[in-house]
Amino acid sequence: MELSSGSRCRVWRAPYPDWHQLLELCALFHTLIADLDGIYDPTQYNDRLLLGLKGTMSEAELHVLKQRMHQGRLSKAQRGELQFALPVGYVWSPTGEIQFDPDEQVQQVVRFLFRKFEELGTLGGLVRYLAHHQIQLGIRVREGPGKGELVWRRPNRATIQMMLRHPLYAGSYVYGRRQEDPRRKQPERPRTGRVVMTTDEWLVLLPNRCPAYISPEQYEHNQARLQANRARADAMGVARGGPALLAGLVVCARCGCRLNVHYDNGGDHLHTYECIERWTHYGEPKCQHLAGPCLDTFVSQQVLAALEPAALELSLTVTERVEQERAELDRLWQQRRERAAYEAERAARQYHAVEPEHRLVARTLEHAWEEKLADQQQLEEEYHRFVQQKPRVLSDSEREAIRRLATDIPAIWAAPTTMDADRKEILRQVIERVIVDVQGTSEQVKVRIEWIGGSHTEGVVIRPIGKLSELSTYPQICHQVQVFTEAGWAAVAIAQALNDAGFRPPRSTTGFRTEMISQLQRQLGVKAPRPRVRHHEWFLPDEWWPAELARHLHIPRGTLLHWIRQGVIRARQLDEPLHRWVVWADEAEQERLRAYHQRAIGDDFRHRWTDAPLAEHP
């Protein structure tokens, strides 16, 4: 259409949503609209009606054209002939077929990437490994002057994730993995609004239509591993740092949900496993919770015991895998060296091919040659350092070290160089899940370890609890304390007897103490009688506690203690933390002490005490 206003005339093309707004604007300023069929006045009813019909027909034609183009692309994709940008490691052949990149190093890096992900199991770990060993990806330039050329770039997380998720590496031709969502499209940004669709929403899926780097089974395994690494309630999650070794493996026996890990003081101290599914979603009480260290210790002992018979096989497998990894890295280094040598020779040929008189070009080629030679020398130095640090073949000392460590798996497990994430990976290689069931509020926890092979192991774990009354053995402990107390046993003797019988208090690894027994006696309302003679290994015949002897003789306790200090009576100190005194007094000694207490006070001043102090009896 052409817009005319006075002597000026220009072409105006507007999309259909703005067409009627354009007509209103032209009618307001009395602007004429012209096309190949004639000239129209938007202020006239008939001309405006005709312009509206033409705009509607034009929009319908555009829609039909878009539909035909879309169906043509879809039909071509269903035949596997539609060309699109291929991921790393693939190129389009001149005949329109998908094939491997002709560069051998590109193929080797892609295959090494998938093998390493199968070993490491995490996207982040793979990215860090590639960066640590300076492994680069060969990428074909898609647009610009250098289209189709091979460039080497360091890998990033987005590229590695795309490679692991792309089904083309498993030999499947796919179209429509990412489709546009109009709700997410941003103005003036044509590439926005694309979302990744699920497998059943792909427009075209043709398996076994192109060469594959991995098998379809391995591709499905990789997708399941990536999905399981996500931090979700229904997924195990990736092994992260932290002392909770069973994070993601512990399952509640009551509701079947995974237990969350709760760290105290930011994760620097103890941790607990808690089932908070119902508490989070429905506000119900937590199913169960238990301290983490006791459960981690029990499961770790079971795993170490299960791995002990496989020590020899483990050492052989580790040796073979280490040599295989070093051989693959050495092969990548050799390819990089070969490429660097080719680049240097090519720059040299270009320099020698130029006419010596043409110094403008010769200086540029000479500078490029020097850069290639410097890059080659730097690469050779890095390769020699790699060979010195990690030779391709293991030495006898390295083999002996691997064999010795493999035969002593507990030492590897407890070594300070073994990280918590490494221990978690070991557990996840052999354990599928750990089902726990806390027995009420007691200290007993039933544990069922389900191994990867299908077998299981059951046991009972003793967890620390807050109250003595929550112990499953609390009735037996109370009965024993009452019986021993009525028999005249001291609190320290009762504590020792309970420890010898296998009873343990909550939150204590050393056993019952005297203070615990005294507190329990007060709670039970029992009071130990004070017999004249204690039946205990500390006492000899005719020995008394000073307070008991003072009450028996009707003598003040302070007077009796004064006699002990003066050596008037035979006494000794016990070899215990309190260092208490015991006094020897048979019937004759008791009569002597009564008479001594009844003597005249002035006798001590009228004559001198001549008898030597009584020595302790043997």
C-alpha cells in the first residue's frame, strides 16, 4: 500500500494487528491509501470496508503460507533429510547425511567424555576433570567467514550438558526437542521462548538413523543419572560434602519417603536424619528422626565387611583402570602434539612460499610461524610434565601401593585424605537404600540395608536419646537399682554393676555414673540404708564409715575426725576420687573409744601422752 498526503507519497507495510490502527490514523489525517488496484480514502465507508477485507485476506494468505512451510519442514524431518545445526562430533556430508566429524581427535574427545561421565557420574565433576587436564572440544564454526572450520575451545557446563542430553549421540535423528512458547517470548529477541519438551512431545524421533557414539541403553542410563543428581525430594541427589554419609539413601519404614539431613551449627557438628514429608505438606508430626553418626557407623561397618573379600579383585581393577585412564590421556596428548606440529609446519610452508621481496606479507607470515612454534614448545613442556607426574605404565612401587591399600580397605576409609564425598560414592556403589524404623521413643532402631545385588542385611542400631525413662531397658534398670539399694549397695557399686551387666544410659558412652544412680534413687523414692559394715571390696572386717561409727558410739562426728587427724584411732583413706576415710574398730576398740571420750578434759594437760600413735592395721 502507498500512503499519499498532499504532494508526498511513500510505501507503508504494516502487520495485520496494526492494520486497523493504521486505517484509523490515515482517516484522522485524511491520508489516501493506494495499491495496484486503485486509490482509497479511509474516511469513506466503502473504501474502508474494502481495505478491511483486503487486510483479512492478506492475513489468511500469510497463515496458509506459514502452515505450508511448517508442514514442508516437518515432512522433510520425518524423512530424516531436514538439516539443522549438529552438536560437537558430527557434520553433514555432501550427500545430506549425518556422519562423524572427519577429525580423529574430535571423535576421541567425544568418546572420552562419555566414558568419563559414566565413571564420575556428575556433570560438575566431568567439567572439573576436563578443565584440570586441559581437554578441549573441537567445534565447527557455524556462520561467518570461517564457516565449517574447526576451532578448539575449552568446554563449559552448558555445552557438556547439551551433549549428554542430545539423543543424536545414541544414533537417533530428532526434530522438535525445543519448541517455542509464545508466553515466554520476549520482544525483539527472536531466539527466546524456546523450552525443552519431553520425549513424547518431540515432533520427530527416528532411532538408528545416524552413527552413534554411545548405545541407546547407555543414553537412557545417563538421563536417569542426571535426573537422580537433581536435588529433589524424590531423587537421591549427587554426593556432596558433609559428614552425613547416607544422605539420599535413608528411607522411612512408615511412609516410604526419603529422610532429610539436618546439620547442627551449620554442618560443623552432629547431624540427624528426619522424615519431614508429612510435617511439611500436611502439618502432621514428624514420622521419625534419629542421630546420624550411630547409623553411619553401623552401615559403614557392614559395607567394609562386605568389601573385604573382594580386596584382590579390587586391586587388580584399580590398577587396570588407572593404566587405562593414563593411556587415554596420553593418546589425547599425542593428538594435540601432532596437531601442533602440523600447524607449525603449515606456517613454515606458507612463510617459505612467499616471495622474499614481499616483506609486508613475509613479516606477517614470519610472526605467525613464530607463534605456532612457541605454542608447540609450550605444549611439549606441558606434555613432559604430564609424563613425569603420571607415566603411562605404573611402576612396581605404585602397583605395590595399590595392592597394599586395596587389602586394607578400612585404612583407606579412615584416611584423612579420603573426603566425605568419596565415602558416599563408595556407599552408593553397593547400597540401594537403607530402611530405618525407630522403635517408639526408645533407643533401638531397626535397620534394613538393601544391597545393589538384591540381598539385604538387617540389624539394630542404638541411638542416643534425651531421657533415661525413654530407654527400652528402663524398667529393668529401675528394678536393679531398687534391689541393690535395698541390699545396702553404694551408688558407685550399683553403677559399676549396671555397667558390667551391659546397661547403658542415654547420651553416654562411658556407662552409668554415681550421680546418675543417686538421681534415679531420688526419682524412685528409695533411700539406701547405712549398714554398719559394707559388703564391698573396699572394706576390711570391722571397718566403718566415720559417720556410721560416730552415730553408733554416740560421739560427735567432728570429734571422731579430730581423732583421725591426731592418730588416736586406726583409719585409712580409700583409693578413689573422693579419698574418703574408713575407720577400724572391733568390739574392744569401741569400748576403748567410749572410755577415751568419757575421760576428763584436763588429763591432756596434766600429763604428756606417751603412747605412740596407733599405726594402721594391715
